Amino acid sequence: MKKLPVKSQSFQYIEKSFREWLDVLGYAQTTVYQMPNSLREFFYYLEQNNITQIIQLEVKHIREYYEQLKTRSNTRRGGGLSNSYLNKHLQMLYKFTEYLRQSGRMVLPSLNIEWEENDTDEIEYLTQDEIKELFAATYGYNEGTNLEPLNSRDRAILCIFYGCGLRRNEGYHLDLSDINFDRQIIRVRRGKAYKERLVPFNKALSKHLQDYVYEARTRLVKDKREEAFFISQRGSRMNSMSMGLRLRLLQQRTDNIELQNKNVRLHVLRHSIATHFLQNGMSLEKIARFLGHASLESTQVYTHLAEAEKNGTEPELKQQPYRNIPKYEYFKLHEDEL
């Protein structure tokens, strides 16, 4: 993208300030370089529409800019801009509104712009160290309060979706009766295409799961007849969206800036365990059975990830906020609802 001319001194100053803000927050140098360049493109658009001062900016201008961006043609490849490219611009717009708020310049209403579907075959996953950081983030919060059981439930979420590699819908439908602690086996009844499978778990996971079931869950559940494994703060089956938000809360509790800005979802935990199994030498056939894949083709997508990290060339993951949800402040305000 060529550097477009921006005449407004106000916009020029804000672009520089935005770049410095990103750098202070600890973002990667590529992000510190690229995101302000995308902002300059947005400022160029504003000037073409007779907006030269930041005080004139409204949410409608941001939405109109993004809509015209979606209709723009790709001069190099033909057709429209890729969803990946659009998401990078959308990430900038969300981050820029956060900058405006935190710098005290202005507070804009939520953009409420949906992220584009991923149009590449890129598989997102976390490193083993990042998984350890998520587990570490479940300790030291809410101790001695009525929210303390949530820490144990957070660890159980990591155990089920990372340690056992369950899909989001499989974890949502999980019942107490599906877990056999004596055999250390989980029975997945609602697998893809309604196929059942048995998933093993180790002693470390068993301890976390038992702590949750016999201590934390009993403090959360309202009706003893409730069979759901994951219980919400309201005492009933916890929905998968809330599980995803709890994962994001853990992500923001870590001190790892790069981890905080990865697009971590429940399914990324599933990708992560598959990749780590490959790195540790497990065969594709065993991983396929563990994940419940109907064919090895679905499992083979992880091979290049494992090889890339082994060679020290780990693919860079997308860094974007979770839809239009603000960061740590949102989760702290709503923690007792999840």
C-alpha cells in the first residue's frame, strides 16, 4: 500500500501519536509500522469527504469507510479485497477507537461491525508456553469470595477444550454422566454428525476436573438434578459464548502482550492440542481418533504447523480484538454473569 498524502496537521499528529501508543503497549514492530499506515489511508478517505479535524469524526464515517473498502477492487489480483485484508483494516479501526478513548480525545459508540470470515486455510494455535500462561491466569483471583468457583471452572474449560480437544458444541452438551474418572475417559455423545467417541484424559487433567466437579460445581449449581457439566453463574447449563468469553478473560489476565492480542477461541485450543501432539511425535491416525476426524485429510492440516514451529518459523497468527467487545474492562464488569 503506497503512503497516501494527508494534509491535515491534526491527522498527521494523531497518526504519530497512535504509532507511539502502540509501541508503548508493546506491540510487535510490524504492527507498530503497519497499523498507522492503515490509519493514514482512513484519514485520506476522511479528507476526501471534507473531514479534516478529529472532532468531526462520527461512527457513521467509520462504517461508511469500511463499506466502501469492501467494494474496492484488488488492483494486483483482480476481484475484491480479501477477507484477511479487510480484517486487518477492521482491527485498526477498533484499535484506533480504543486509542481515542484511552487518550481522552473522544469516546465513540461501539462500531458493531462484524469480522469477515477467514478466507484462508490458516490454522490458528497457541504454543505450549502460552497454554501454561492461560492455566496460570486461573489462579489468584476471587479467592475467599463467592466467585472463587469460577477459577476452578476456568481450569475445567481449558482441560476440556485443550486437554481433551473437544469442539465447542461437544463441550456445551457435556454432562456429568459423560465423564468416568475411574477409567479417565470422556464419552462425547454429540460429536460432529452425531458420531460418538471416547476421549482419554491424564491424571493432571483428572485432578482439575475432579476439583471442579466435587467442589466448585456444587457451589454453582442451583438444582441438584441438573446434569450439565459446565454450570453458569445463574446455576444452569453454561452456554458456549460465555465459555469463549471466560477464555478471553484469561487471555487478558496474562502479562503476554502478543498472547493478549491473538484471536483466541475455544476451537483454537483444539487446534493447539492437535499441533502439540504432532510435535511430540504422536501419529496422525491416533490424533484423528482423538479429535473425532472422519478422515486423515482433516488431521493433515496440522502437519505444516508442527514442522514450522520445529524449524523456528512459527506462522504469525492474526491479532484482532474479539469482535466488538472491549478488552479487560468488559470482562471485569461482567465477570459475575459468566
